[in-house]
Amino acid sequence: MMHMRGLDRVLVIGLFLSLLLLPFPVKGAEPYNLGVVLEFTGTGALYSRHSYQGIELAVEEINKEGGFLGKHPIKLFSRDSQSKPDVGVREAKDLILREKVKGIIGTQSSNIALAVEEVCYEYKIIHVIANSNAEAMTVSNYSPYTYQIVPNTYMQATATAVSIAKNVKSKGWKTYDTIGSNYEYPHSTINTVVEHLKKTSPEFKLAKQYWPKLGETEFSAYVTSIIGDKPDFVYACVPGSDGFALFRQGNSYGLFKNVFYASGATFLTEMMEMKDELPRGIVTVLRAPFFANMNNPMMANLVKKYQAKFNQYPDDFVPMQYDAVYVLKQAIEKAGSIEPENVKNAMKGMTVNTTRGSLSFRKIDNMVNCPSYTGIIADDPKYPFPILRDMVVVSGEESWRPESEVLQLRDKADLSKKRRPEELKF
Amino acid sequence: MTGNQIIGQILSGVSRGMMLFLISSGLTLIFSVMNILNFAHASFWLLGAYFTWTFWKILYSPIFGLWASIPLAALTIGAIGWIIEVILIRRIYDRTLTEQLLLTYALVLIIGDLIKLTWGVADRIVPKPKMLSGLVNVFGSPFPVYYILVISLAGFVALGLWWLLYKTRFGRRVKASVFSREMVGALGIPIHRIYTGVFVLSLIIAGLAGGVQAPISSVTLGMDMSIIVECFCVMVIGGFGSLIGALVGSLIVSLVYAFAIMVVPKMALVLIFIVTAIVLIIRPWGIFGTAMRT
């Protein structure tokens, strides 16, 4: 009996010791806590679900190799901003203070991203934006901790305007209408296009501008009024469910058969999910379509893995979020450290490999020179949804705001009151 | 401004107006008979659209799918209405307007969250039947066939309600109970059954309207809040509690909107509220309301 008890004791002690050892990783380096603030509920939910899948996929791949620098496994902390800026701020602060995250990626709507940008600035946390694209984030509200890897509103609108200007010349267009939901994003997008067209095609006259309210479901009166105006061209920026209602009602009135139509807010997500009712032959601008980059091994790998895991093609948002994690990885490798301050400095002006090719951050605004993809929505036998035909890829350099204008806008917004002087020297 | 443009705006305005009428007719009926302002009425309309999607998914028949789903959804909404009337609404007949609004507004939030739980946040899409997706030419303006269905449904509901209220025994009892609840009760007519009937009927109409709305836009959260505001404008303009007022008010609201879009697009939304405010100042009880009742 005594003998058995001794064996028991050894067993118990052994078990206890092994339990103590278990929670510690072999290499002993601390994990990298990565925060994600997305809109899992509310207006942005359709896009955010896919965004998160892109992040998960990248994190999985990197963790297989041991994490950042091969020794800092990434721990993901995701929070729902409910599509509300105040909730986004609360969640971002909580991620930083409680979960000790060293970086935040994600954020969908620009109003939430702008709020999160301020939180990251306050706590000196690295912030990589991969969805939200209001220009203000890198221009009038620039923060040295925020890096942008999505073509911003200005770049997307310029790209659209470039392709419209070509048509104005070749088709002899005279007048056009615009229609946009009545909030920040459509207003700034439409204004940029209108300003650009004023410069490049002064003879092309803006006939009428429509601003339906956010949440409108009945666009018939807008559609009939546009048909009555008889414009050569309509530029629209009506995102989300509203845009879908506009498509349906425009279709039922035969609008797209009679008028050349360009949409500033039809993403690949819509092209995939609403393929049955989406009008063909209209022009749209995309941010990161996989089909334009299949010769890039990083994109090809992402598409293959994404298909295997989720049984569908990735939309615009998946590659950008996936890129965000890899941009962070490359910056950490360059810095040789996971500390946000070092990573931020390493990222300045850095060239990164992405699913959209090799891209570089511009020093003045931390904006990556990513291209915008415009083209005509058309069916393709290779895919179960329409893609872009006659694609024009407008590079970052061709479409971003000139540096002198960036500085002017910052002066106008009194950015020097919000940021320290050394942060605004480039 | 050409003749064609004017016809185009009239047609699109009237189709919008008929959808408003389908919702505000029930709203007004509930208000006039039961003296309850049902803030959640458009939420039942939205629920009708979601149920239409569900039934359409279950039946999955390209020709009969939608035709069967809409009435099924409407009846489901009616059944839900019956339960809610018996459990909740019955308890607030005699309460103040503020308390009623509190309860019905709570219903809006509850229904919204239940929709989120049941159907999720993604948009639900019900396709239009092929035979109704064409265009007809009305005095030189293109007009989608589907809207003819909306307009005829509204006409049918308007006539049906008129017949029910003025030509049947049930209607006479309903009208009597508007004027004297106690007297009707004293005559041995079960008043709460009349109330339940009116509530369920109004919700069936809302459910039908929601089902018909589903193929027009996508079915999405928040649609209810955006349309209920316009329905209140309709009631203020037409007169609280007047059916003919709901019809005329719907037409005024939607036509003002349609023409404002054409003439002063920036002012379109504001103009409806300006008209509403003017009516409130000049005739606080609305065009067809009676000063007595408000």
C-alpha cells in the first residue's frame, strides 16, 4: 500500500507539473494581439462578414509559421461596431486597454474609421485601414499611426472620371445627371467626379443632381425624373440596399437601356450577391477585384484557399483585409520588432507585397499607390457572376491627390492644432 | 417640363402613394376605431415582406411562388396581430397617447431585433415574376406592369374597406363603437371582438402591402422606420381616422414628393414636411378629419 501511495504521489506531482507547463508556448515570446473593429450588424454587415474571413485566412497562414517574426503568434480580437461611431470608439478603446492590442485593422464605414483613427493616435497604436476610404483619414485628418491600403474616395472618383472623360469625347455626350444618397461618402465621391469633369470636359454640362435620403426604398420618382431629363449619362453613388432598390426600379423602367450609367458604389460584393438583377452594361469602379490579379501568386493563393474554405470567390474586401495583415507582417519584419512605434516608423514610405502587386506608401499621407479598376459590368463564362469588361486600371499615381493640394487641405482643416509639428514634417 | 415628364411623375407618384395608402389605411382604421396610434404598423408591413421571402423560399415555384407567398404572409401577420392584440394592445385601450406610443414604439424595436435574430442582417431578395416585369406605355411614358398590381391592390382594399364599413353589419357595429363604446357594449355586442377584428384586418392589409413591396426593393432592416414617418404625414394631412383622408393624403404626399424631385430635387424631402406643417397650422384636424375627434 505504501508503495502504491508513493507512485500515486509521483503521478500527481508529474501531472501537476505538466499542467503548469502547458499554457506556455515553447518559444516563450509574447503573442501579438490584433484588434478588429468591424460592422457585424447594421448597414455594413454584408461587407464585414467577408472582410473578417480575409483577416482570418491571413492570420491562419502566418500563425502556421509561428506568427509575426516566427515567434509572436497572432491572437485575433474582433469587436462589433454595430455600424455606429460611438460604439466603434468604445470597442477600440476596450481592445487597447483591456486586450492590449498592438494594432487595429478592419473598420468598415469611414465615419467609424475616422473615430477609430483618433483613438489609435491617442494611444499610439498602429492602424491599418483596409475598407473605409474617406479621403479625410489620410488628408485633412492625417495621423502618423494610420496607414491606408484602399484606393480612397478621391482616387476612385478620379479613376471613374478618367474613364467617363474618354466616353464624353468619343460619344459626343452633352449633358449628365448625378444621383447619390444624402450623406458624406456619396457627396464627396460625386463632388470629386463633377469637379474633375469640369476641368477635363468643360463642354459636358451637369443637368441635375438628385440626393435621395439614406434608407430610401422607392426610387421610381427619381427614375422617371431622370428619364424625363434625357441625359446622355448618369453618375450614381447609392451604396448598399438603397442602391439595389434603385437598380431594381431603374431596371423596371428600362433606365439602363436608354442612358449610359456609371455607379460609384457597386462593389464586387454586389456583383456576386445580386447577379440576377444587376443591370449589365453599366460602368463601375472596383477596389481589389481578384480576377484582375490572378497572375499574382499571392492573389492566386488567396483565391484558392478562400474557395476551399468558404466555397465561393472572394469579393473586393477579402483581398484588402488579407493584405492588411500581410502589410503589418512585412512592416514588423522590417522593424524587427512588434512595438507599434517601431512598426509605424518602418512602414513610412515602405514598399509592400500585396495581392495587387508591389505597392509603396506615399510619405506625405501614408496612402499606398494602389490602382482603381474601372470597366463595364458584363457576364463571363468563367465565373458564375458578372465581372468587368474593357477594364481600365488607373494607377495610384494617376489618381491620387497631388501633394500640394494635400497640404492645402490640411491647412484649411487646421490639422496643426490636432497633431504635433514633428508629425507633420515629411 | 414636357407633358411626358409630367405623366411620368404622376405615374410614379401614384404608385408610391398607393403603397403609402395600403399602410396608412390600416393605421387610420386602428386609430379611428380603437383610438390607438400604432407606431409599429410599418414594422408589421416589413415583417410581411420578410415572411413573403420565407414562404417564397419554401414554396420555390417560379409561377405560383409569389402569388401564394403574399397571402400566406399576410395571414401570418394577421395571426401575429391577433396574439399581440389579445396580449398587449387590449391592455392599453384606455391609456394616454404617450403610454400607447411607448408600447407600440417598443414593439418597433422588438420586431426589429426579432427580424435580426430570425432573418439576419443580410438583404433578402424576392424576384419579380417574369410576367409582371415588363413595361407598358401610358400616354407616352414607360410604366412597369408591376406597379399596376400595386395600384389595383390599393383600389381593391379601398373598395373592400368601404363595402365592409358601410354595407355590412360588422361595419355598422364598428362605426357605432367609434361613437359610443359603452352603448355598443350595453347592447350585448362583444366590443373587444370588434377591436380584435379591426386590428387583425389592418395587419393583414399591412402584410399584403409588405409582400407586394418585397419584389420592388430588397427586404432590409430599417425600411419600416423610413416609411412610417411618411405615413404619419399622410395621416396629418388627410385627417386622423379618416379613410378617404388616408387615400387623399397618400396621393398628396407622394405627388408632392414626385414633383419636388423633378423641379427642386434638393427640397424634395423637406417639402412634404412643409406641406404637413401648413396643414397642421391651417387645419389641425386634417383635410377630412373632424375637429371634434382630435
